[in-house]
Amino acid sequence: MLVQVEWKGVLKWVRIPMKDDFYDFFQFIQEVAVKFDFPSGAHVNLKDSSGVDVDADVFDELVRGAAVSFKVFTEERCGTEDHSAENEGLEISFCSDEGASSAVESTSSSASSAKSTSSGSTVTLESTKTWKRKLTEGPPDSKVAKDTVYVALHQKPGGEDVFKEYSKTKSLSDQTRRKLVNILVADMVETHGRIPPVNVRVTYALGIVTLFPTLKDLSSPTGYEQFYDPNSGQGYLGYRLKTVQRNMTSDSRNGRGNNKCTRQDGPKSRRETSTSEQLLGDECREAVSMMKHSADQSVVKETMKATFKHRQSMVHDEDKSALVLDHFPRFLDTPGLIDQDFKMIFGEDISRKFIAKWPTFYKPRVITACKDLRPGTHVDDLLSAQEESNDYGWDSDLAALLLLVHLLPPTAKGKKMGKVSASDAADHVIKFVKVGTSMDTFLGRVGSTQPFLLGVGEKKSSIQKFYVILDQKAIPCEAQTAVAAFDELFKAHFVFAVSYDDALFSFYTFIQTTVYGIDVGTARESPRMKEIRVRLQNIEV
């Protein structure tokens, strides 16, 4: 609700916040103080338009009862004064008749402080040297963090836009998130200097997810790493700080820390596995040789289980990894072996997560999120596939997977990669050939690339056969649906210890941590990945 408030002849509209379904008197006084930029050491008294004092206990009833407007009166230099000329933030404390108080810290400059006991309609502005010390020493306090962000957004141009969008959508668009980060970094640098202490950065990050709880990443240790990760220095706040520092001084590149986390590298990590009895030495070599000629698929699968550790040793050996499909050619004619090896690495529960979760939870939310993307031919075609089938586009399931590439587009990794568009990156996930195309000719043209799907059919929207292409060889997929085929493609990276395509690193890592739940908290995730995870978790479909 908006009401008119008058102070010294100036009229302004001020929003009345709600708390637990009641119009909150103390938060309203806070809004008034910020809106009019009250001076330090001021007592604020609230009256209605007829001049009657308004206290906290009648505020909600008064606001609901009729259209009201308010006047505020301030008395400066009240109570005990401290005229220290330090540049400090302000603390706006709301004191009730019972002596309880709530506080929000402001980053405005102040040269004085005041202390006072007051009625429920009075606010006191105090110096907060102690509060600034809290920010730079010791663990962050969630209330201090929340109030820090709240006041910064209210005092800076554009901050109201953040509140309005979050109030409406319970989320933030990319544009508004950038505005939020820019405002807070400007406030941080203004208050704490060009290189704010780590605890200050953490406080602002914590404040964001405390003030806007649906932005919290429930899959990360603290929930605010997308904004700032103290272990790596990454996050939207960290990135913006680096940009500001570069612009402020040419010496900003000096003295960068090397505090980087040791993180698992997805598919190429060696993992502890508990497996059935394994063949060793001559027995293993004989079994591998025998299996090449066996016509019994059940024998092939059992022998593959018994030689699993030998195979894992090969894929993690740089000199032998390229020979795995030569030593184990049954991958090429026995569907299901990729899934079998993956289960031996991670177990049944993780193995079935993608097929269980993607169609029901993630697919509809990815589609909804992509409707807010900037229009483009490729995105429009993928979205239209959700409405109706056509002769030239992918089916609904594949289109949704490729839309995720647009939500997590490629980022340039050094000079070698160069600029790759999201639509180009999508071509690294799946390729299409018509029935009757020579497989040998196609594989000969492919060259050495990271694993991808090949769909064979009369048209893209009606694939008859899926293959995982690896090392110029075609591994047939066990199930002939787009979701199941992609499941095998993802698993192939871990079974053969093959790194993700550079252009699809964000895409695959997101699926690894968010959908499969592999290496949660240890995988190298960008702030964008964490942001998209939070966004999808909060979309209602």
C-alpha cells in the first residue's frame, strides 16, 4: 500500500511494508527515514493528517480503516550527543514502549550519534562505528547483512526496481540482477574502499539471499556462492569488483590471491567404486579376448562387469584411453553397456535421476525460463517445437535440452576457443542424418571431437535410431527416445573419462550437479549456473 507522507512541506509517496499479514509500523518508519534522508541524531514523530500521534499498536487498524495520510516531525540533536567527526554509517533503531527494538544499518555518512528512549512513534538515528567493525571482523550476521543490502538498495538510484520485480515475480531477470550487483558493489566500494575485506563481500552476498530468499541456491553449502564465494573469489559481486578495480587504477592486477579451491574435474576424476568380484592378470586378458567373439549378450554383460576395474584403469591412462573401444568392441554392438558401467561408478539411484527428473520437473521450467530470453531464430524454433511438431525442427524433448544451452551459453575459455554462439554449441550436442546415409562416410568427416549424439531418421522430429559418437565410432543407444539417448550421452563422459566439450562446459556441469547430483559443492560451477538453478527451483508450472 502507498500513502502520502509530509515532512517540512514536502509530500512524497511511501510504501507501507507488510509483515505476517500486518502493516508494519517500524518498517514504515524506516521507509520514511530513507525516503526523506533524515539527518543524524533526529527523533521522528508520526502523526495523522489531523495532527494526532500515531503509535505502533494502532497503526495497522488505522491504515486498514480508512484512507489516511501522515505527517512526520523531527527534532534534531536530541538525547545524549557525541560530536565525534568520524565518517560513519547510521543506525536507524525503532524503539517500542516495551523497550524492544529493531534496527537497520545505513551506509550514509554521519558526524554525530544520538541515544534516546522513545515512544512507539519515534525513531532515533545513531552512529554505528560498532556496526562497521562487525562487517570487517568475525562471521557475518544475517540480520546485519540483510539490513546492509536493504538500505543500500533504498538509497541508490534503481534500487526500487529490484524490489518491485522481486515482489512481482519472486525472481530477478538478468538485467535486474546486474543492476542489483552494480548498486551493491558501488555501495561496498564507497563505504569500505577499493578492496573491501572478504567478510564485507560475504556480508553483502549473505544479505542478498536473506533479503530475497528465493535467490538462495539450496544446492550449495551456504546458498550465496553465486554472488560471492570466499574460497575462490568468484561470484557476481567478485566479478563486478574486479571490473571496478580495473577501472579505478591501472595497478589493480597486482597482488591477486591464489586462493583457489581444489575441486573435482567431473568426468575425468578417479572415483572409488565398490564392485563385484573382478578378474585380474591372465584371467582378465582371457575374458576380454573371449568376450569379443561371444554371441551371448548375457555373457558379454557379465564379463564386462568382471573387467570393469581393468577398463577404468585404461580410460584414466592417457596412453591407453584411446584404445578402449578397440579392446572392448562390444560397446559398439551391445546396447546398455554404458549404463551398466555408469551404475558401477555411481549406483542405481544416481543413474536413474535424469530420466526421472528431467521430463517432469526440469523440462517445463526450462521452457518457461527461456520465454524470457531475447528473441532469436534458434530460440524461437526450439520454443515453437513445444507447441506443435514440424518437419524441420527437433521434437519437444530434444528442443527443451537445447534450450538449456541457451540458458547456459558458452563462455570463452582463453584465446584458443574464441567466440561460440549458443546455437553453434547446440550443434555439439546432437547432429542429424537421414536414413540411408553412409555411417562410415559420416564418421570419416567427423574427426576427433568430444562425444555427441547422432540421430538417424526421416526428419529431425522423428528420430528412428540414436547413437553416441565417440572417437569416430558409433555406440548404439539402448532406448530410442531423446531423453534416454541423452542420458547415455552424458554417462559416456564418465564411463570413458572424457572431458566435456568446452562450448558445453556450463551445460553439462549444470546437469551433472543439479539433475544427477554428482559432485555437489565440489564441482567448478559459475555464478550463472547457480543462478539458473535457483531460478528453475522457484518457477511454478
